[in-house]
Amino acid sequence: GHSTTDSCCQVKNSQLEQGGVSIRVGQKGDVVLVQRSMSVLVCELLDDMNRASDEVNALELQGWKVQQRFRLRLAHWRQHHQDLHEQHGTKTVEHANRFLEADESLQVAQGRVQATLQAVAASEAAEIH
């Protein structure tokens, strides 16, 4: 588990500070790192893996919560859609759906135009500089 790796790395890091790294002095007096304890490197890698695993777990939990909210909202809107069909008739609802779909297409097209305009403006600004 995570705590075992942390204690392992704390022990290995203290060993490293006590001489787990061998050094050599070069001809010009510079200190060159020759070897580093493999156990310290393994512990660091395990720490990185644990942090990544914790992040993955947090993201999976967040994704699960989002899916749950989506399912609840979808069930709500399905019921609402069914209620509209019952109150106004299928033909009226289907007719209204065409307007909603047209509006959605318009929103998508406007977003593309806006993105294109921003890209052109950024390109022009880059050419000026």
C-alpha cells in the first residue's frame, strides 16, 4: 500500500544521505555523480506510481459521480418528454423538436464561426509581431 512505500522511501532516502550515492572527483576538481542507489530510484518510482494511482482513483470517482448525475437528469427529462407527449400530442412535440434541432444547429454553426474568427485574429496578430 501507499504507507508501506512511503516508509520504504523514507528509510532509503536517509540511507542515501548517509552515503547511498558514490561520487568521484574529476581531474578539474568537479564532483561527478557516478551511481545512485537503485532502491532509492525504485522507491521514487513507486511514490510516483502511487501518486498517479491516487489521481486515477479520484478521477474515476469524479467520473462515476458525473455518470450518476447524468442518469438522474436523463430519467427526469425522459419523464418530462413523455409528459409533454401526453399533454400536447406527439405531432405537436415532434413539430417543436424540429425547431429545437434547428436552433441547436445554429448554435453549433455560430460556435464554429466564432472559433474561426478567433483563429484568424490570432494568426493575423502573430504575423504582425
